[in-house]
Amino acid sequence: MDELRSEIRAAFEREQKAHPPVSALRRNVVDAVSARRRPASNFQWVAVAAAVILGVLVVVGLMSTRFHPRAVAPAATPKATPLADYGPPPAGVSLLYVHDPTQSSWLVGYDMAGKPRGTVKLGQAVDAGQYVVMSPDGQSFMVSPTAKGGSGVFLDRLGAPILSLGGAGGYFGGVWADDNRHYCTVTFDQQTYAWALVTQGPGEAPKQVAVIARDAGVGQSGIGVAACSYQHDQAILVRTVIAWPSEMWVMQLSTGKILSHSTIANQPSNLIASADTRFTAVNSTMSMSGQAGSASSTVVHRVSDGSVVATFDPAMGVLAFSHDNSLVLVTTSPWVPGRLAHLAIVDVKSQQVVWRYDGPEGLGIRGYLVEQPDSQDRTIGLGFAIALKVNPPAASPCGGTVKTACPPLVEDPLSDILIVEGNGTVTTIPGRHVTAW
């Protein structure tokens, strides 16, 4: 019997040397076993189970190396920090989502204290060429249409698709409504030349609210949604001509009635609206281009009567309003691609600076910030999440002239993310990530 055991052991060792198992097999098994939830007492069975599983996997590993080619793990994104699986996100908690840098189909949700609270696994819900946009409270997601058009897809807070009743297609300038449920977009009918406001919620068919305007000749002009509020039953729609806003409509969501229509004079850089549609900020020409223009100041208006609420230096441009409109995130010097960011959070009423940032990073082309609303388990104040770029895209070498051979602006997809509270406290999310906003 002893001779038989010796022969079996020798044969096993020869087989193992010829076909060694994957080097990380033992570590993977130990990690998998240690990650399991265990009862508070009687741990002996865990050791026994781990030994049995390890023995089985070693044998399977030996067999697989003989009959199948060994798979090569894909290389991780440079500077990417692997993230753990934090389990299903809690219901009713406002979370800020980023893509796991090592799992492109996973989203990791952080609360305003910078703590990871959940992982959403998208699976087959997202195709190549589509963007995933979180709702402001992180309780649902919108997968944008592809470049070929078609309607978007809603996902619930766990990443499961929510079937909708048909689609409108051809969306322009979409934003989440302030109820964190509906998505508001504009469509253009190439037959009737009609721009129309369309709203849609998870599981609902797209609803055309009303026609905004008809343009027989569409060239360098388009209409988009600046803000959409179910709380105040209205949406703000803005026409952009070439590169500046020229007209603004306020439309009632329930009836489609145009509540107001006005022109925007002096060719400002852009118009930013608060999520509840109560305020707009018309940014000066200098705030974006760095050059003096007709719009000599950045002005915050009350939408209901057009009155001026605050006036800022022309070098400052409003990027976003806080959830309660008491604060604005602004650039304190002209925002020029390729240059370092100069930012501040300012109290609208007193115009006192709550927080300031002056480099060493820059803002990206898009997806650079998101305003986080209140959540049920938060005790900290309102604030902003800001995505900064180590290497912001430089200005195009072609200047303002569009040429076929002109290289496009390319930015680093990864961002350093800061969560800044309304009192100026800053929390940094570890690692660099691709944002989901």
C-alpha cells in the first residue's frame, strides 16, 4: 500500500510540473472564499470547504491546461485602480456614478462623503457607441441613442432595462427633469421642419408636449432643452445660432402652452438654467472666449419676471446652480480649452466665495460636473461633483476655421473627481475614472 501511495504521489507531482495551474489560482480561491458571508460561530466548516474547493480546482486546472489554450487577461487601463464589487446600491440614496476603470460595464456609486455604496452591472444593456447618463439622484439611468438614431433605453437603479412603449428617435439636447424620473428632449421632423419638446419616463411612450418652432432652412441653428421641471410644470428651451444663444422659450409641460418667448441680445457665450427652471444665467462673451464682446457681464435672471438677481464680473461664467439655487459653480477666469481651470463656488445672494480652485488641472469638453441633490441619509450640505482633467484638450491648431485636415480635440477619458460641499469641504474619490454624467 505504501508503494502504491508513493507511485501515485510521484505521478501527481510529475503531472503538476508539466502542467502547472494558473499562478493566481490559490489567491483567487482564497479571496473568493474569504469574501463569502460567514456565520459568527463554528468556522471549522469554512476551512474544510476551502480545502475541498482548492483540491477540486487544482485538478480542474491541470486538466484544462492539457486540453485548452490558456486565456490571457486583458491589460488594465494605465493608472486605473481596480474597484471592488460593492453589491446592489441602496434604494433612496443619492449616488454619484463612475465607470469601474477595469470593468467598463460596471458602474460604481459614491455618496457625497466619497464612500462607495454600490455597483451596477450593465451587462448587455449598453451597446458600443452609447453613453450612459445617470439621473441626478442616481436612482436610474438613460442609455443614449446610437449615432444611427432611435430612442434611448431606461435602466433602473440596478441597471436592468425598463421597456418603453415605442420611440420617437432623433433626439437633441436631452436633460433629466427635476423629478429624476423623466427625460426631456427635442426632436426635429425633417418633413414638417418642426422642433418639438418630447418627454418620456421609464416604461412610458414618448410624449410630444408641443411644437416649439418651425425652421424651413436648418443650418447652423438648433433648439435644445436647458432645463425641465415637473415641480414647476415648465421647461426652458433655447435656440443656439452658430455658437451663442439667441432665443428662449418657457413652455408649460402639462398643456404645451408657450408661457414666454424672448430674444437673447448681445451674443453671450451660453445660457445655463437651474434644474427647477426658476433661474437662468446668461454668461458674458469673455467668460468663454477670453475676448470682450457685446455681452459685457454675466447675469443671473429670475425666469418668472426676467428680473436681475445677480451680476458677476465678465471674466466669470456660471457652470451650474446648486439644488436650492443658493450657490453657483463658476469659472473665475475665461474657460479656454487647454488651460488650467480656475473655479469657485459663490453664494448668489452675498456673492461671497465659498470655495476656490486654481489648477493644476483643467476642465474637460463635456461631462465636467454634476450637482447632487439631497438624499435620505445625508447630513452634509449641498454641493457639486467636479471632474478635472490632468491633460485638458488643447485648442485646435486650426483656430476657429473648420478644415477637413484639422485634427479633432481629444481629451483624456479619465478624470480626477472632487466632491465639494456647500461649506467648501472637499472630498476626493480615489483613483481616476470615466464619469457617468
